[in-house]
Amino acid sequence: MTTAESGTPALLQTKPTWLISQVSAQAHAVMAGRLGVTGARGYHFRVLAALAEFGPASQAAVGRHADMDRSDVTATATELARAGLVDRAADAGDRRRNVVTITGAGLARLRELDGIMASVQDEVLAPLSAAERSVLTGLLTRVLDGAVRAVPSAKNA
């Protein structure tokens, strides 16, 4: 059923923010379902991806890279450490801080989860061609970058 056939008010159908939120909800449901089958969550993918790209980091830094709250990073790092996907150790320079490092098993799990995420993209964006997906990604990136610049940081407050 299309948006027009769903009985959604026409005024909503003309609002990109409403459309983005609807697509986001559907994409999240598909992602959670696909990852859940393997015992993973989106937070697992985010933390592993941040560690693979940026290397060992404090939990606070991982949170900044993955756009996650510190308490969520702590819980996720605990889950990943129990599974042997990350190592967590006290920082030699500051014993109050934990440094998280991805393991070989974590890199393998990240590759597996990345494949799942690719299939999620394929399902959610099936109505679009590869070129249209590229354009959409570029446009959403510009919107997100603009939104990030528009929000004053805590340093500037």
C-alpha cells in the first residue's frame, strides 16, 4: 500500500520530516529483526564499526564516534566483552577510564553484521535504483551535516 492509499492526510505526505520519520521507523524495524535473529543489536554494529575505524578508545570516545549515550556504550561494551568481541581494560594513563579494543572475533562479527546491514539497505531502499540511493545518501548527509552545525555544542553554550 502506498502512502496515498493508506489514508494518510495529504498535508503530512508533503512534509519531508514526516516521511523521513516513517521510513526511519520501518528501517529500524527491519534492522532490529534482521540483527535480532543473530543475537545482535544496532548498538553492537555501531560500537564495533567505531572501534574498527578509529581503533582502541575510551568508552566516552566510542560513544562520541557512535553517537551513543555513555550508559548505552557501557552496557554494549559489557555484552561485546562477554562474547569475546572486544577487550576492555583500564587506561594506563587514567585508571578511572576503560579503553575498549576490538578483537579478531569482533572484526569477523562486524563483517557479518555489515553483510546483514547491506541486506537491510537493499530491502528498505528496494524501490530506488543504485543511482537514486547514492543521491538520497548524499542529500541525507547534507541535511544531517546542516542539522549538526545548527545545534550549538556544549562548548559554545
